[in-house]
Amino acid sequence: MFPRGILLNNPGNLEITRDTWRGQAKLQTDKRFVRFLTPRAGLRALMKVLITYDDIYGLTTISRIIS
């Protein structure tokens, strides 16, 4: 069995919101986490989130992002 994030092509376990992502699957099979069409699309979305955390909030370390 693979981890949920891998099965959904979502290595960052990004949660479903009103926002849509490039490469997001039209049919969402998980109630909590976004399913992407490819691992690349999921990784791109994760990187966009991390860049936003840095640019807007100044969060540059994993511990600061998590807290």
C-alpha cells in the first residue's frame, strides 16, 4: 500500500479548497486531499505553496511552516 499523498499524486498533502490547481483532476476521489493528474502537477502545486509561504509570510524553514 502506498501513502495517500503518493496515490493522489499529491506529495504535499494539499487539502481541497475552493481554489483549483493546474493539473488537478476533475474527479476528486478523496474527501480531504486534492488529487492531481500527475506527480509533476502535485509537486508544482506544493512548490507554489512553499514559494508563497516564503514571499508573503517570510517562512523559510520547515519548522516555521509547520508551526
